[in-house]
Amino acid sequence: MNAPSSLAVAVPALSLKDIGKHFDGLEALRGISLDVAKGEIVALLGTSGCGKSTLLNIVSGLLPADRGELRIDGQPASSFRDWRQIAYMFQEDRLLPWRSIRANVAFGLEAQRSRRAERIIKAEEALRLVELEGFARAWPHQLSGGMRSRVALARSLVVEPQILLMDEPFSKLDPQTRAQMHQELLRLQRLKNITVVFVTHDVEEAVVLADRVVVLEPRPGRIRAIKPLDLARPRIPTDLAVSEQVRQLRMAL
């Protein structure tokens, strides 16, 4: 039997081709080309000034690229309309102190003009996902740092995104709470099959979470290496295979 003349090729969740960016005449990014598969977790790793957050902002639509092409689910970003498919989790939790936890989570739904009762139901479901359903009526100042991070994650998930962008959201947490948030993120990513792209300075965090690590170098920001991580989960930092990958990535920086 003859093989088919053509094979269906999966469309990447994100496709970047030769992305470049300047600020006030300074070149921030040069020639960034990268495909991210649906359901993949990709870490953007590098030292300060290599353009990690700038690249994430371009993917999110917050910044335009000066050159190159960004495609989302096969569509050019310039004609992409359903930006609700993309959620952005910032370094700060950005919870509104005058809103209850449930109201903070529901905030992202208000732009969708859904009914209030529907927003409440969805917000409570998102809080159940992050195991904070008992804190719906609490206020942000009553929660610990780790709990606030869970609320921020619930707020990102409540819009049911296909792509989750994260800019060092766990960097201010203590090591134990950060490890808990890593496991929580991986659990929810598996549950919803979300594509995740996250920025980090932390090599160990990149190895624990990512399917692939994109190492960026500065002045201008460009890709130095792309490292696949074929390691079973859960990944314990003290395991020999994990610590070896951490060592190799540190040498690549």
C-alpha cells in the first residue's frame, strides 16, 4: 500500500518567525523564531536584559513587534480576534483590595458581558480548581502569599484560556510555597491541556516545569539554545537526572 501523499501537520499554538523589537533605537530582540505546540510548557530562560518579558508581551498582544510574524493557532496576530484564548499571569498578583476573592476571580469575565450569576458560578468553579472554594468571600489582605498566587491563577483560568502566559509569577514566594505552586500549575495544565509559556530567571524552576527551555542571550535578545527536557514527572530537584539538567542549563547561560 502506498503511503499518503500528504500528512496532516498539527498547527502550533504559537508560531514566531524572525521577531524583532527596538526601544528608542536600542535593539531589544533579534530574529526570534519559535513554534510552541498545543499543550506544551515552554520556559523562556535568561539573564536580565535578554528580552524575556518583552517577548512575552509581544505574544500577549500588549506590544507590537517591529518585524517578523506572530501566528496564534495558525492565524496572523494582526487578524486574530479571540484574545480571550490567551491569559496573562504577571509577577505581582494584582488582586484588587476592595474586591472579595470571588469578585477578583470574576473580574476577567466582566469584559465578556456575561450575566452576573454566570460569572459567580464560573468564579466559584475556578476557585474549586485551585482548592480555595472556602475563601470566596475573603479579602486579599486576609490571604497568604501562596493563597494569593492561587487566586491569581484562578483568575487566569476562569476565562478558560487555551494559552497561559506567565511572567515570573512565583518569584516572590518562599521555596516551599513555590514548589507547591509548581505542582498546582502542572496539575491544572494536565487537566485543561493548556499551552504554557513562562518567563523565569530560575534554572531549577525551568527544569521542574518545562517540556522545553528556550535560553535567551542579551544585547540584543536572541535565542542561544533550545533544550528539550525528556524527564518523567514529578521532577524532584534533588534527583540526579534533574540536577544534571540544571547543571547543563546553568552552563548554557
